[in-house]
Amino acid sequence: MATKTQAAKTAKITHSHFERCAQDEADLVIRRIGAQAGVLKPLEQDWNANSNIFLRATGCSRDELKQRFARLDMAAQACNGAGCGSINMREIVELYEEELARAAAPQTGLAMLDQTVPDMSGAIAAKRCIG
């Protein structure tokens, strides 16, 4: 039976939206080590399992998972270590959870500047005519 410490460590390297798998089952390929660590790679090529992480969607659609991972800056995270880059499942899960939290948070301040403003000129003109 797993201890609480073991369960906590396991929880940090897994997520309900995806799981590790073999390449032939994968929805995503992430370069694990080297100069391109943290970069999403095309599924159509054969990749070395020792140098890449293969993930499949489990708790969301394949497209949702791909869109979320495309927003993660895993390459920057991979450059934080010594030597050539590397990224591990704990870092991937942390970045993914941060992205989910950011996407779920209400947008305020500068984030709202990116939103389009509806054209209210017709409503303003109509109010002038009534008043």
C-alpha cells in the first residue's frame, strides 16, 4: 500500500487529462532532453522513447489537450536546468495546471485590453433621438 508521501509524489507527476503511453497511442510528443527539450514534435515521425515523452488525452478531447499544450512554455522551463535542456513529468504537470488556472481565472486589468469592444454607436445615436 502506498504511503501518503508516495501518493503525493505520484499525484505531482500525473494528471487526469492525460497519461504517458507508447508512441502509437500518443496524441502529443514532447521532446524530453536536448537542445529542443520542451518542444512539441509532430506525431507523424518515429521518435526515440528515451528522448521524448508520449502523452494521450484521457480526461479531455485530443484537440483540447493539444491546444492547451500549445500554450505552455515548456521550452523555457527546460532551459532552467544545468547543461543541455530537459523537462520531466512533474514540470509538465505543473505548467499544465498553471495554464488551466490561468484560463479559468476571471480576466481583469491588462488582459482585458486584448478583448474587442462592441460597437455601441447605434445605441448611443438612438438614445440621443429619444431624449
